[in-house]
Amino acid sequence: MLPKISPTIRHTLPDYVALLITFFIGVGVSYIHPFERPFRPDDLDISHPHYNDWVPNGVVISVVLIVPPVVMALFWAVRVGLDRMGWIPLSNVTSPVRPNRGNVASFAKDLHWFMLGLLFSLATTKLFTDFLKNWAGRLRPDFLGRCLWNATLNACTGDTETIREGRRSFPSGHTSSMFAGMGFLSIWMAGWFGVLRNWREREVSVEEDESDGMESAVEEEFGKGWKGVLILVPLLPAFYVGISRTQQYVHHPSDVAFGGAMGFLISLLFYRLFYDRTGRPKSFSIRVPARRLW
């Protein structure tokens, strides 16, 4: 008799297999030699000096893997804490946390889906980024600084790997990874605050208007503007990394713009796959009739 498999493992096993395949394909693609575009030694567009990375790749990886789940955990802790202190009852707000769900098991399930969506965003972004880098073979603005052109030999004399990386300008990998990771967090926060829902999906409470005795439906909110600011904050380090890549002459502005847009769109795709517009993981979602506001 086959051992009993939990529904969570049974339903997510194909995702984990696909995630591993995507990751390893992405790693393999990164080792493919890029297309070698011809160049002129007097081309000013690729004649900028070559510097060491201001933001090393290891820092980017650490940020996108650690910061999003830590922020998510803080949101859960603060929300449940406010409820237990009686300041903002969970039944009166529109976050994914609900009464009787503020426990370790529920948080662990939500964290599981959060990390699955985040890792898919990062792995898929890496795969597409490295594929496009090798296919485009665009020269970096500091290519000649990497090449160390020798007019006598009529060839580059720099380090082979450094020259190879100099041919992988488009799109920016640092920027695409940051926008995939921090963008996923930003979108998750928008879902948490109910920003992604349409008006028919809003939770409302019915109050009686003292002036005419009529009942009116109102949504209880505790301010609006601060939510927008908080949602956009995770994108600041992503913008910083992207702009720094142009200041360092490692990328052209179009490399950064395309990489950022691609990373953010991929994160949006995987958020919508794992979460609904109310900010709840789809595995926990239930369909309910939409309530009218009239």
C-alpha cells in the first residue's frame, strides 16, 4: 500500500520540480558563450572605465532572498499583535489575516506560498535574463576597459571571463533580480492592503445613518496614503541598484529599464498565480457572492 501523501505536498510537488528545472536551466544558460558583436577600438560608447561592482551580485541575492520573507513575517506579527491588544480587531480590516488564523501553522502555510511565488519569480527572471544576455551579446559601456585592446596584436589582452561578461550587457541582471524580488514583495503588500481588489470585492460593514434611519454600507479603513508609500518603499533599493549600474558604466540605460520592467512583470505574473486579488493564497481562497453597495 502506498504511503499517504499530504494534500499540500501532492499539490505543490509539480511546482517544486518545475522550480528546480527552471533554476538549473538558468544556471546552465549563464555558462553559454554570448554572441560576439564586432566593435571598433575607437567607439566612445564602449570606452568608459571599468570598475569593480558597487553592489556585488552576492548582496543582490541576499537582499531578494532575505528581505521579502522577513517583511512578510513582520506584517503578520504586527497585525496579530494589534488584534490581541484590541487596537484594531481583525474582523474590521481587510488584511489576509483573519480571526482564529493568527497562529504559527497558518503563518507557515502563507509563508510557504509566499516563498514559492518569490522563488519562481527569481528563477524565471534569471533564466530569461541570461538567455537574452547571451542572445543579444550587447557590449557594455566599459567593454574596452575590460578588453584592454592591444593595437599591435589587434586583439583584446584582458581576462577572458571579464571580456566574456563585457559582452552580456542587455538586460541588466542586477536590476531584473532586484525588481523580481522586491517587486514581488511590493505587489504582495498591495494585496495585503486590499489595493488589488475591485470595488465589488471590498468588505463592507453596514451602519445606520442617524439623520434618516437609512442603512449605508461603508468600508472601514485607517487612512489611505500611508499604504501607498509603504507599498512603494521596497522598490527604492531596486531603483538604486538599477541607477548605480548606469553610474558605474556597467549597463546602458535601456539595459536597466528593460531588466527592471521584465523582473517586475514576471513577479506580477507569479503573484497572480499564487494569490488572489484579496491578498490570500489561492489554496486558501473560497468563492463568495459579491455584495452590492446599493
